[in-house]
Amino acid sequence: MAFTLKFLDESGFSSTYIDEPDGFIVFAAARAGDKGAIAQVMGLPNFIAEATVTTDTSDGEIVDLTDKGVTFAADTVRRIRCKSYCSSPNDHFMYEWEEDVLGGTTPVLLGQRILNGWADQAGTVFEYGQHLHFAATITALTTLATIDGSKGYVLGDIASGRAALLVPRNRLFLPKGAVLTAPSAISATAAAADSVTWEATNLDGLGAGTDALAFLDSSSTTDTIAADPALGGVISLSFECWPPINHRLVMDTNNVTIKATATNANVADDTLRHRLEIFVGKKVLLTHTT
């Protein structure tokens, strides 16, 4: 693994103006040409970084925020937001994430949240995020007709009671809920009921259980729907999918740093280009009584 930090532009960060409460002071500094103040006024990134790796598994430090003057004082919380890009000769990824940091001698990372994102993997475009969805009607217990769904995700027709959900290469794929709505009026004389299950299959063909979690109903692995196609059942899925590229906050002793990693060997190209746009939020004072 060879990780190389190509450049780090920190001109958009000013320790003087990042937490300045008087907007007029920040605006005046921006008018005077202070790049950190300009970034604050215009909502530009405070840090821009680029790194490359020459294997498909990378892990390296992008920026040490503490060393660059970002403070995490006791009784405060600060939000770090980042637009993460990564590209290889065949695949391109983008996702936006944020994490709050509770200040103190040793700051506490409060958990990364993915906001949105996309992937163009060998020409197939997918959405990333926490609130992805898919909905389809079921006819004849074999054919699914899509009602709506997040870009790129396809639930195949049912064969032997099973339907496969196509997902991209991913670091994490979690079910958030699944509902199979049977018709409200099922005739007692209808044909025998059948069962429907569904699972995740990776775009690279490795299948469920290999670098992706099988997608099953959150309460059971099967659901039953009447075999009468005229009754028209509906299946609705919600899920969370993260890209295989991971840029994240990491503690280095007492310092808050941002690192990059690509731990999914399915990113098979030898060269990965990482680009990060990092936004540092103002500290928020937490009050308490004794």
C-alpha cells in the first residue's frame, strides 16, 4: 500500500474568524482579502485535500485538524462536514458526510452520518445514503413493476419465491424496514398462498453475503401473499448503503484527524484518487448547571 498526500490547501481556514460571533468583523476581514474570512462568508471549504494510493486498500492521514488550529474546547460541540470524492479508471464515487465532535482534553467523536452521494460504477449510476427506497407491485407472484425507487437499485422478478435486489459495491448495506402489503380482501377460495423473500446481490456479481449483507425483512425472512394476481400486492423496501471508499474522523491520541481508507478489495483498480472538501462548523457552547 502506498498512500501519498498530493496537496492540502488550508487557506480557507482561519483560527481567528472561524468562531467569531460578530458577522460584521468577519465580513470586514473578507473585504480586506483574508481567505479564511472569505471562506466563512461564501460557504467555501476550509480545507481541500487530494491523495492517491497505488493499491486497492488504502489507509492514510489526510489532515490533522487539531494541528491545523481547529479547537475542540470543553463544554462545546463542533460539526465537521466533508464532501468526499474518489475515482479510479472505471469507477467514481461521491458522498457527503458529517460528524459532531464533543470537545475536551480528549475530544469524543459522536458518530458519522452520511447525507447523500452517488456512484458511477462501470457506467451504472447508484445513489448512496441512509434513506434509500424501492417500491413495486407484484403480479402473478413472479413479476415486479417498479412504482418508485432510488437510482440504480433494481429488484428482479420473483423466481422460486425469491427476488434479488441489485446493489453497488459497498462498505455497509443495512435494512431499514421492509413491508409486503397483501390485498385487504383475500378470498377464502383463492389459490394457495405463496411466499416471497428478497436478498441483496452486489453489482460485481459476488452475491449476497460477500461484502454485502443479505437484505431480508426486518422481522422475518419470508412474507406471504395471495397467489391471485388480480389482488396486486405491493412490496416496499428501505435501506442504507455506503460506498466502499471511507473518509472519516479518527482520534490520534488527543488530536482529531481525517483519514481515508478503501478496505473493500472489490475496488479492483490499482490507482485511487481521493479528494476531500472539508467544512468546519462553528463551536456550539453547551451549558449545564451544578
